[in-house]
Amino acid sequence: MDKFWVVFKNEYSQVVQKKSFIVGILLTPILMGSFILLPSYFARKTASNTEYLAVVDQSASKIGEGFVSSLEQYKLEDDQTQQYIVDTLITIHRGDTAEYNRIIDSLKTALNNDEIKYIMIFKSGVEMADSNMLLISNAEGIRTVNRFEKEISKIASTLRLENSNVNLSVDSVLALTRRVTLPQQDAKGESVDFGTKWFASMMFVMVIYFIIIGYGQVIMRSVIEEKSSRIMEVLVSSVTPFQLMLGKILGLGGATLTQLFIWIALGLLVYAGSGALAMNIDPAVAHVAFNPLVLVFFALFLIFGYIMFSTLFALVGSLVNSDKEAQNYIFPVTMLLVLPFIIGISIIQEPNSNMARYMSMIPLFTPTLMMMRVIFIAPSATHYSFFSGILGEATLAFILLVLTTLLIIWVSARIFRVGILMYGKRPTLAEIVKWVRY
Amino acid sequence: MYLVLENIRKTYDTKVAVESLSLSVPKGVLYGIIGPNGAGKTTTIRMIMNIIAPDSGQVIFDGKPVDKTFVDRVGYLPEERGLYKKMTLREVILYMAELKGCKPAAAKGRIMPWLERMGLEAYVDKKVEELSKGMAQKLQFVTTILHEPEIIILDELFSGLDPLNVELMKNVLLEQKRAGKTILFSTHVMEQAEKLCDFICMISRGKKVLDGKIGDIKAKFGKNAIQVEIEGDGSFIRSLPGVSAVTDYNNYHELRLAANANPHSILKQIIERVTVRRFELVEPSLYDIFIDIAKVDPSEVEKPKEAANG
């Protein structure tokens, strides 16, 4: 056991001393923050460039003019300049097909030369069928398309109203037919929307994912280094392969925990600071993220998920001779980590479905999928039991995770023991199975 | 006996690497395992170190089969060298010593004296990757013996070292021996073993061909060789009566004599043909004995060179 601590201490101090560790501590929260904030920042930001468009109007009711004037409300970020400038508004008589084709062709040339971005074509009867209009573009913006749809809808509705017996303005009709939004509340009386839960689950699961994949590869590389530099021979004549493997995994794990503690401390500092600045954290976020069950299972799933996967990464390291060779072996391990994100999409839609239950019980997926479910279900539950409900399921999944981790360590240690002294050729699957049995 | 190998055998697939090898290493001696490349020296040492398990046979150290306690009592320098490139010399030495069960406080005090001995003291806080190959080898030697093991096992210690460093290593080994340590080392350069060892074991193609005290071995094979240094073409020597074999060392010839041959008459016949600068009756070198006993093709074995390593 003494030797285990020697390896542990060395791995820990080698990582913690590194400049990259300190840089990582500071940089990761900044990167995470930018991941969260930048997209919404860009989404909110108004366009900065004027876009030119051509409108071709074949309709009798002069929809084109109405459409063009409705676009005047959209301004660039300076609130002065028009975002959409109508380069040409062409009115053609319905029957003149030759003229129509000639104009469309020339507009398409202009489109391909980037002189205009959109060609909007109205035929007669836009209010009757959507097929009576067409938007042509090589690079349409989703926001622009939504705006056009909104404005054209208004115009079409006005036309439909004019043709009907209803004597009301468009705006009052829209107000009368407004869709409802269903207010939600959980059993505890908190109103936590789906978005908040989704956001929180992504945050927690991403932290688990990045720590596992980041440090897992560090362990793998360090095993490969010891193999390729032949230090391994001295190591295995001093410690048992099992002590070596576990010392490496837990030593690095200790470094990871140190990093997490520093982040939590930094987070608390920021939290305290923001309190002083009277910037309150969204109560819905606090309700989900600061739930004790969420935090406890986060710690458990992170630690055991890390141990389980870094054992697999150490195993890969012991089977190969170079980083390059490792890429082939690493693929299945990475897939095991990425797969839950794909499955996760359906799980968060129906966190209590049978499929969600079974999938999150598979130990390899537990750290990510069960974490998602805990975040989605636990904060709102009013009754907790170790034998049923989310607490029972998460506890069972945790026990399975621990057992599987021990099994993986046992199997890996047996392969590791032989693999670390194999140079040159890569072992076949049959050989690996033999090593486990031997 | 301190370290005993009992009929150890190791095969790789169908190739026999070591065939029922037995040897006994007394305490406090310098013991050399010699043999050409591929003879099974490294495999034998790896089995002693328990890095690979023998197919059959066992290794006994200090009266007991080797177990976990053995690893802390031995210092091992593998044939293929390597250390953590990104660690400093101090860190590497300390880590390796602690892995061998040495207390950090004790290890720390020994670092500087050893580095000074090896001429590496200026590098103590530099990274291993900054060292030259020869320096790295000396550093690895330091990591091998810093925990003051009772038995030191060195696989091809001298390979890649310049003559000055070979001399340095030899002196350190002799000191260690005087301090009561047992040293087992392998080499394919027989001259080194001849100059340094008390005991040797010759292996060829995985089998032991000869072992024992070096003096006894030489005495057994008698003074049946002549070294002669001549001016001119010595090709006729081979056909002289009483000469069974000739090794041409460029600067001199070494003659193996047939039984009952008369050195005096051989000298007379040579003087008649060429000028003789030196004529000496010598013990046969280990190289010659090896070629003779192992019945191997001389081209398989590294020939000793004039003025080779120290």
C-alpha cells in the first residue's frame, strides 16, 4: 500500500505543478462561460449589415407594396439605417410569362453576383395558397425568413378578412385568436421551466464529460510514455501493476478534485460578490442546481464515472505503443461517452419513461444519463425514498456503477499487467481474453 | 548461496529463449553473465526480476523464493533505458528511490553526493530531457543504486558509455562490492567481464555452457595460448605444426596450441620467416574459451578489440 501512495503522490504533484494545470483552472470557467453566453449574445445582437432584396409582384392586390413598406420597421443596430433595402420592386402583368422569365433570370444573376440577397415573388392569391409565393436566396437567414413570414401573414390575413364577412381589424383578430401558454409549477410550488432544467443538466453533465475525457487521455498518454520510454520495466520491478494503475488513476483524480474545489471556491466567491452587488441568481436555477440530491449525486457520479473511464483509458494505454495507435482503440471508449448525449435528448423529453429508466441504469451511461434524470426529477419531488422514485433509482444505479467499476478495474489490471510489457506488436482480442483468464 | 536459479526455462511461442538454466551467485561478488547478443541474458535477468515468469524452475534469493520483499532489496538497471523526460533529476531520483521503499529524508541526502560523483551536480534541477544520452545513462545508474540495495542487477551496463565513463562505473562497482554488495551484470563484451568479474556464467543460445570462478576457468583451460607480435605477413602461422587455431587481432596474433605442442619450436619457425617483436605465453581469453566451448561460429560473437573500452 505504501507504494501506491508513492505513485499517487508523484502523479498528483506532477500534474498540480504544471503550468497547464493553473492555466486550466483559470481558463476553463472562462471558456465554459463563453460557451453559455456567446451564442445568446450573438443571437440577441441585431444585424450589422444592410441586405438588399428584389420584389417581383404579379398579384392584382399589390401585395408587394404592402410587404415593402412593412419592412421599414426593421433597423440595424444603430437604430437609424434600414436593414432591408428593396433594390427593385417590379410589377408584372400576370399573363406575361416571357417577361416574367426574363426578369427572374436577370435577378438570379444579380443574386449570384451578391448584388442582392433575396428575391421575393408574389403571384395572385397569396391569401389563398402558400404556393402562390416564393423566396429565392442562396444564404437565407432564419430570422429574416421568420420576419417575412410574419409580415406576409399579416397581409394575407388582412386580405382574407376583407374577403369575409367579419368586420374587424387584423390586430383585433390576432388578439382574439392568441395561443395560450400553459403556466407550470412543480409539486413544491416552484415554477421551473424546461429550459432551466435543460440548461442545468447540460452544465453538470458537461463537467462530468470534460473531466472524464480530459483526464482519461492524460492517464492514457502517461501510460504510453512509460511504455515507450521503457520506464515501465523499472516500475514493474518496484511496484505491482495494480498499485501502479490505481496510483495513477487516483493521483490524477486527486488533482481533478483539487481543480473542482478551486472552481467551487471561486464560484462561491463570485456568488458572494454578486450578492453584495445585489445581482440575484435566478431562483429557478438555484432551485435546480443547489438541490442537495443533485449535488450529492453529481459528486458520486463524477468520482466513480471518472474512475471507471480512466481505468478504460489506462487499459487502452497499456495495449498500444504510441498516441497514434491509441486512436483506434480510443474510439469505442469515446463512443461510450458520446452516446448518452444522443440518448439524452429523448430522456430529457420523457425523464420517467421506461426507456429512460433502463438506459440510465446501464453503468457505463449512469454518470451522464442518471445525472440528467436526477436534475430533471429530483428538485421537484416532495417525497424521497431509497426504495422507490428517483432517489431509489439513482441509488441503485450508483451501486451498479460501483460494482461495475470494481469489475472493470479487476479485468483491466489483469490485461494491464501483461500489456505494459508488450512492445512492438499490438495484441489480438484473443490474446487479451487469454490474459484476463491467466 | 545468495541468489540461485534452479532450472529456469522460458519459451516464446516455439523459440526457446532460456533452457533449464541453473546458476548460483555467492554473496558479495561481482558476477558476470556473458554471451553473444540473443543468447538469453536479458530474458534470464527479467526472470530474476520477476518481470516475466519462467515456464518452469524457480529463483531463490537469500534462501527463499523471490517474493514482493525482493523488489526493495534489489537495484535493477534494464537493458532498455528510459526515465521521465519532463521531471527534474532530483524528482526522478527521489521518485525511483521511494518506489524502492527508501524514506524520502534518507534519499534526499544521497542525491547530491551521487550526482557529484557522476559529474551531474549542475543538472540537479534541470529536466531529464536536457541530458545527453551518456548523462542519462549515468543518472539511471544513480536511480538504480540510490536506495542502497543489497544486490545490484545490471543489464548491459556499459553499452553506450565512453571509456572514461566505463572506468567510472567500474570503480563504483568495485566500491559497491567492497561495501559487501552483490553485483550481477550481463555483457556481450567479454573483455569487460574478464577484467571485472569474480565469477562468470557463459550462456549461448539459451543454454549455460560454462560457469565458475574466473581464475578456475582460466586455470582449467591452461596456458595453451601464445600471443605473438610480428613484422610482415603472418598468414603462414596458421599452417605451422602444433597450432590449432589463430585469431588475427591486426596488431598481434593469438595462437591456440594443440595438445603436446612445443611453444619453443613454434617460436623458432616464426623467427625464421619474420621479425618477432613480442612472444608471450598467455592464458586464453574468455573469448577464446567461449568460442572453443560453445562451439559457435566466431562471427556470432563480438571479438575483443585492441584498446577497446578501458
